[in-house]
Amino acid sequence: MNERAHGWVTAEGTLNEQSITSRERLYKGMNGRYVERFTVHTGESYIFKPLTNPGQHGRERWISLHVLSLLPSIYPQLMASSEEEIAPEQSWLIYEDLGPLVHQLQEDTMLSAAVHMAEWHTLWASHWDELPRVGQKPSIGDMLLELRDSQESTDDLLSKLGMALSVSDWDEIRMLIQTAEKELPVVLCHGDLHPGNMADVSGRLVIIDWEHAHLNTPLWDLYHLVDLSHPLFPRLVTPEIRERIIRMYLDESERRGKQFQRVSFKRWYDAYAIVFSLWMLRLIDADLKKADCVWPEEQLRNQWRETAATLEQCMNQLFTE
């Protein structure tokens, strides 16, 4: 397949119009390049993915070869790729075409993802140490520092929401996060498990776009699975749904030999979610002020409200127990 696929792509790393019969743009990456579905003369279709984020060169190929081959088929199979030594701007991947992806994230889909997540969190190999310890967003520790360094604007944001965090509240959040970072194991994280990267394909869960995979604590993937908002994929998460998903993750982790002190884990999650959600609200506010923002204003405002709901729920959970 790899040799045949090289005829579908030019030396410049773009689809070869002479070798394909149709193409369909699916989405635009951060660098302006498009992921596309294309069809070849034999009638088969595939997904063409050039490098869409310059900072992730080689990451997704590495993950496909060294990690995803160890997991159940919950991801599109890598069919071909450019040579490892090729320049980043000419690199590409070709995946199997799974057909239409349905991103309506229901609770049963999230529960299933939590089970699979517990599985990939138990995988480890010494050569994975080459993976970075941070993804495309700052670490949770850096988010906390950013919020505390901008204390006045953080307090203003909380006040706008009708909320407040006292000095002792912040001390407790900081202590919980520092303890979690110390006590929890470092695991392989998908890194960007928002609703758009989980899909239903004919009743089967598929998890895509592993280009931000890195090593982190389990809380990073869990927050993305349960509470990370996205302007294109709105969802409603209640305290009861959050509780069930975290319990499912802990149950499956224990079944696989990883034991967590559950009360502490849930408190760590609440503190983590408070910091991450506050950081996200500041990010969304910044996007709303941009004249050239790629997201429509109404979608961003929906994302803002969804994130604010997570913040309120996790603050209530942490400080009313």
C-alpha cells in the first residue's frame, strides 16, 4: 500500500490530481492545510492528512506505529505515510476512510471511551520516554500560575459568574493539584480528546487525531473526555454524568491493576477542572475579542456557558462536601 500510495501524493506533499478521481475537504488545520477525503481510480476512498500543526511533526506517525497497534480497533488505521526524514511541510499520512463520523456525544459513548482510556493508560514502554510531557496547551501547573499571576482579572471573571474563590480556596486548589501531580502515575494521554475527536461509526466508537499524544497524569485525558468544551460540538454534562464516567474509569483501572484512592481522586479532579475551566474561559474571552476569530460568536458564547457550568458544578462539589 505504501508504494502505491506514494503515487497519490506529489513530491511537494499534496494530492496528485492525476492519480485521484475526487477530493473533499473535511477540515482546515492550524497551518491552513486541509485534511481531505479522496477517491482513487479503483473506487476506494481514503483520508489524506498533511501536517496540520507544525509543532507535531512526526508525532502522529510515531503514535500509529508504536502505540495504536497495541490497542483495539478504535482508531482509523494508518495505510501509508511519507518517509520519516522528509521535510515537515511535505509530510503526510493516509488513513483508511471510515465513512461519515457522528459526533453526537451521548453518555454511553463517553462511558465506552472511559473504558478504552483506562486501557491505554496502562500501556507503557521504556522508549515512550521520548514523548513530550506537555501537549498543545500549557500544563495544569502553568495554567494555575497564569490564573494567579492575573489574580485581578481572574477574580473579575468569577465575579461576573456570581462566584468567588477565597485565599484559602486557592490554597486548597493549589495543594490538591500539586498532590495529584505528585501522587498520580504518568500515563500515555491522547492529549486532545474533545468531542470532535470521538465519533460513532456504525455503532462503533472511534477515537481520532492522536497528534497531541504526550505523557501526563490521567486527569488530563479525563478532563478532555468529560468536560472540555468545543464550539462545534456542544454537550450537556451534569454532576451525575460526570460521577458515572469517573467511576467507570476508576472501575476499569482497578480491573487492570491500577488502584486509586477514590475520594482523593475525585477531589483532585474537581480542583483540576476548576483551574482548566477558568483557563478555558479566559481563552474563549480572548477569542470573542478577535476580529478574525475562526469560530462564530454564538458558538463561542455557547462554549463559554458550557465551560462556566462545569466550573460552577466542580466548585460546588469541591467546596460543599
